[in-house]
Amino acid sequence: MKLRKRLSLLFLWLGLPTAMFAGVADSNTYVPSNYYAFQPPGVGGTYTDADFGTSIKRISNALGTPNKDQGGNLTFITDEYSTMTPFNRDNSRILLVHQSYFALYDGSGNLLKSLPLEIHAQSEPRWSRSDANVFYYVRGNQLKQYNVTTDAMSVVHTFSEYSSITGKGESDICFDGKHFVFAGDNRYVFVYEISTDSKGPVFDTGGRGFDSLYITPDDNVSITWLEDGTGRYTGIELFSRDMNFLRQLTRSGGHMDYTRDSNGDEVLIWTNSNDPSPICDNGIVKVRLSDGSQTCLLSLDWSLAVHVSAPDSGGWAFVETYAPSDPDFQSAAWKPYTNEIVKVKLDGGQVVRLAHHRSRPFNSYNWTPRVSVSRDGSRLIYSSDYGLQEILGYPSEYSDVYLITGLSGGSTTSPDTTPPTISGVAATSITASSASITWTTSEASDSLVAYGASASYGKSSALDTVLVTSHSQTLSGLAAGTLYHFRVESKDAAGNRAVSGDVTFTTLEQQPPADTTPPSISGVAATGITASGATITWTTNEASDSLVAYGNSASYGDSSALDTALVTSHSQTLSGLASGTLYHIRVESKDAAGNRALSGDGTFTTLAAPPPSCAFSISGTTESFDSSGGAGSVDVTAPAGCNWTATSNDSWITIASGASGSGNGTV
């Protein structure tokens, strides 16, 4: 084995007055100097890694820190895990585990305060992406939030259908800052959206064992099953936000994290150490989520285990290796990359070696460094015991936390210090309660809008960490008819931030709600009834048109002509009706908004037809005949339907025929 010390050093200074990021980009074997005797500086002190040139700051002192929960002093202080960042939105705060509870540190690593014991080591605190003072955490079946400045605690949502919820200890809040993935009662997996207080469709794991849940940059969900293989419910499976199965990503679980590739693709960075058919030995592998394709970024000796931590973007992931066998640094068992913190480029083109973490396995878990990077990739923390159990007789569970800053840029070339150029800032699609803010940048960068009733703003949109050049953010919940000030902010992958000038827009006046209520009909009546017609009248509570349906049954069949004049007192005349007949009617009225009302069924009966007007006349008013006998006749003229009867006033005159008739006749 060829041992090399302090050779091929590639230094990069990143403009932080107390931080130096250097790195080695070869694959030689480096052994840490003075491995069995080196002691780190006291809390607040820094030292430079002798082999890789990186400045490291100690930020905790477990054995000198009071234990708020159990009394005495702490035994260990650690970061929670690799995949959820301990750094808040602007890297001004850090969350660390003080044995059984959490404590708050500032961005330089100075202890600020212990947090309430309700926020314990299993509470899964996750920093908000929109408010640097707020984090969310789990308590029983509730999602809660805590403000580190005001100490205010509140319930975001209670999932009363479950006795408990969990993110399974590894998942962070999503990249858009609006979604979490949870398992209810350790079985029912769903996505919860904070901004709308809504729970998505639920996937029932059916009692199958699973190790972890993650939410991806585009709000998809992965489940890591306990069983390895190629069939369903094995390895790592990808689901949509609605919990529809998409595809298997890997055949086995393993330490992992999600990020965006340099081209914006969602990718999983994963160790394939448990893969039954790995594409490279003990590899750090990039898995593209869109199709599951794998790329080996780094292959390690099988004696090494790893943790993975990835920033939101930037084209790099951070990996720490650790050797459970505790090899002798002077033996052949000390392999390249042993007990190191490295930075792996996502195109597979470079591995930058940052530091030896010097932690040794004097316990089962706390000794593992669990490197964890900030969302912007500019800094990281790790835990280590520095072998002080052996060197100074510290307790077996001992560990403390260390900080490395100045990591943005991620390569051995000059850092990017130029912020994006912002142009084309505009407010579009303005309504009474919302507006869309759009702008462009000269390079891919994130998106944020600060807005309010004055140029002091006071509110901001949720940070969109997707790096784009065409930006759009929707502001909602605005007041109608109000002047708003806003400015846009964009930060590139190197952390350079640009801010626009102040811009204003005015929301529209509030429009009245749409009319969906039909008129109210009352006072329906049939008046002016004759043998052949009637007038139908009614009133409505608002101006509306007029129509009458009518007929010999409640099926109607005929209708009046529609009167489109909008009135409240209605009158429609029906004509051409049959005399002495029962009619059914129903009135209809529709208002200006198109809401239509119908009355109930009503009836009326037309009058009987009147008798005709009869005028009679006779011709032959005089007739002569012999008294001994004879005959004569008279003609009667009358309208049809007019009945008449002829009688004799003299007994000696007898009507022989035509004594009665209708219409014309002869007597």
C-alpha cells in the first residue's frame, strides 16, 4: 500500500474570513496524522485538516453542557441525520440533538438555547423553507410548528384518523416548502400540503415492512421496503404525489438522499452496498427518477459504510465514509477514502476529499458522523468522537459536532461570485385576491417574492428552490382594490443573491358574487275567464320574464308566447280555449342571471257557450179559406239553432203539420 500525506493539495479560498475550503481530488490513500493521539480544539476553536487543508470548527461541548432533561451534563451532542438539513433557510440557525432533546445554535455554531422538551429526539423537526424562524415537528398525531424567536408553538393539523404520524426519521420537507410525506399509524402513507391544509390520497402498505419515506424535489414519494428484490414492494419504489405507483428505482435500500442534477432532473444519490447485482462495487450511485437509470459516481472498498447528504442543487453530493472494523491506519486495511468526508460531482467527473472525521466505533451508532449539508451546499456539520474514549477516557457514547463552511462552488476552480441579473419584472393575471409575478434571470437561480402594502413588504412567497431562468410566483390571499409593493429575489447555485427594485400593482375591486338564486313566484291566479280565454297573473320577488304552460292535463302541451320583458308583476292572456273546459296551468319566470323558477300546477274552467241571438219572421201573414173546410200555410224564417213552436188561438183552426221547428220552417 502506498501511503501519502499532504500531497497534491488543491486549495480553494471562498471569501469567508474564518473558513477555508480546500480539497484533494486524487484517489490515493491518505492516513490521518497523529491518529491515536490527536485532540480537537475546545468548543469554538478551529483547526486545519493536515491532509486535505480544510478548516474545521468545533461547535459543541457535550461533557460541559448541562442536560436539561435528566440533570448533570450531556454525554453526546450530534446532528439528527444526514438527509434532513439542520440549517435553516438562511443558514443563521442550526438544530442539534442534545441527547434526548434539541437545542438551537446560531449559524456560526454558538449555542443559543435548549428547546422545549416536547421537541425531543423523535420529533423530526424540519425547517420551514419560507420563514427562517420557524420549523415544523411531529407530536403524536399532530403536525406542529415552533418559532425560535418568539417561542410560539401551534398546531398546524391534527390527523385524528390516526393515533400517530411519522416521516420515518429521514424525510425532510419538500423542495417547494409546502409538502410533507407521512405514515399514519406506521402504515398509511400520504402527502400533506401545508399551504392548503389538505391531505392527499392514502397508500396502504398492507402491513409490509418499510424502512424510510422520502419526498422528492417534484413532490413524488419513495418508499424503501425492508425486502430486497425485483418485484413489487422490494427495494426503493417511486410513487406519484397521489400515491400511484410509478416504478422501482433500486433493488435494495441503503443510505441515500434526493437532489436535482445539473440539468434539473430529479435524482437519487444512493449507496448500492446491499444491491444483489450492483453496477459497481460498494458504489455511490446516481439514479435518475424518470426512468431508474443508474450511474456509478464512486466505488469504495467493501470495508467502508457511508452516509449521503445532498443540497437542493449545484451538481454535487456529500458523502462520509466510516469503517466499522476500526482499521489500523498503518496497516493495509486502511483503504482509500477511509473515514473521510468527500464531495462527489454528479457527472462522475470528480471527487473532492475534504477531511478526515477521525470518529471511531466505541459505540453502536453515535460514532457515525452522519454528515449533513445546508440546502445551498455552502456548509456542513458532522459528529465525531475523535477517538477520545481511548485518548482521554470519555464515555463510550460520547460525540460532539463540527462545522465546515465555505463549500459553495464545489470544485477546485475559482468560485462564482457574480449574482444573477434580473429583468422583465411584471405583475400579470391580476384579480381581486391574487397576482402572478414573473421575471427572468441571466442564469439559473431560485425564486422568491417579497410583498406587502408598503416598500417594507412584510410577507414573502414560499421559496422555490428550483433553479430556472424564467420565474413565476403566484401571490394569493390579497385584499381587493389594494396597492401592493413587491420585489423579486433570485439566488444562483453558488449562493449569489440578486434583488430587484420596488414594483407596484393594484388588485381589482371585489366583484359581487354570482346570482344563483331563482325568482320566488307568488300570487298565481286566473282572471277574466270567458268561454274561450283567460288572463293568468302572478308576481315575482325580482324582475324576470313571463311564460305560461297550459293544457288539458298537468302535462300541459301548449304555452303562451315568451314575454322577455323583465318585470315583477306578470300577466299573460290565453285565447282560443274550448268553452266549459278544465285547464291546467304553470307559470315560469327567469331572471337576468338565467335562474329559472316554476310554479306549481294550477287549474281553471272556461265558461259555457252563451245561447245564440234569435230573430223570427213569418211570410204569409194572412191566409183565406172556406169555413166549411180548407187549408193554408205560413213560412217561418229563423237562424239555425233558434227553436220555435206554432199554436192556434181558435179551436176551429188545427195545425196539421210543422207545429215546431229550429231555424227555417213551414207551418
